[in-house]
Amino acid sequence: MGIWLGPNGIEVEALVVNDRPCLRVTRLVGGRRTLVADCADVQEVSRYVDLSQLVLADTEERERFSHVTA
């Protein structure tokens, strides 16, 4: 699925949890990725990050952060 990066270490990942679509919002803090929220829709994500500041992560960025888990 897709991964978007935002300011201040924010990452939004589209995934499926319990057979339902989910947008997982995490933040990189002190070298560790911490869960902010699991959101049902984009409107809910907008509570945690300005959507206009999100950029789609390319393959290189995904590989760089693949060792960091929520």
C-alpha cells in the first residue's frame, strides 16, 4: 500500500487491519517510530497532520525506514 511522509517525523501508511482499510499515523521520536493513531479515513488523519504537507514516499525512502517499526 502507500506511505506518505510529513513534517516532524510523521508517516502515514495505508494498510489493512482486521480486514478493514486503515491509515496508520506514526511519528519518529528519538530514532523510534511510535504509533499516533489508526484512522478510518483521511478526515481523521487531518486531526494529526496537515494533509497538504504529506508527500508520497519513494522506494528509497521506504527502504531507509524499513528497520523502524511502530
